[in-house]
Amino acid sequence: QVRLVESGGGSAQAGGSLRLTCRASGGSDDSYCMGWYRKGPGKESERVASVESDGTAHHVDAVKGRFTVSKDDAKNTLYLQMDSLKLEDTGTYYCVADKQRFCAGGYPSPRGSWGQGTQVTVSS
């Protein structure tokens, strides 16, 4: 199984920025997609963004134009640059990885490997 560790969360004011990092280790030689899920207070977990093994990136409508997902394969690292933060972006952000053949629509399955999460709090 892939081991994932997130970092970079914290507090920011609305309109501000944060950059999340996910470092992966222990995966097999299979191709993977990796992405970010988040769970806000009193809300269900939702997809945020992902990048496939070939580099194709995806962003849900709620964050398009504000968040940018990217990866550095040489460093086994996934990033989420979050700009123009809004109050509704508050939540725990999780890095998720799955074998490419299970990545429907380009997103890792919720049944894939999860990190421990990093908290993001946006205030006005």
C-alpha cells in the first residue's frame, strides 16, 4: 500500500493562499492517480482535485480558477496550491492515491490509500 503524509495546512484569511504538500512512499511499480479530498464541518467528504499518472489534472467546479493541483514524480510529491480562499474551503484535506485503472473520471477511488489529513481554516 502507498503511504501518504500531508502537510501545509493552517489558518488563512479569506482571499489568502495556502500550499498543501503530500509525500508518498511504499507504492508498487503500478501507475497511480493521486488527488485531494476534503471534509468540512458538518459536511460529507468531497473530491477537490486530482492528477493522473500521465499528468492530466482535474479540478471540481467549486475550486476551478482558484486551486491548482500538480505533482513532482521525481520527489513522489503531490501539491495543491490554494489561492483566493473562501470560508467554505475550511475543512480537513486528505491526500488519496489509487492505481490508475481504478481512477474513474481521473479521481482516485475513496477505497484507495489515504493520508492522515491536514486542517485548513479560513476566516473572514
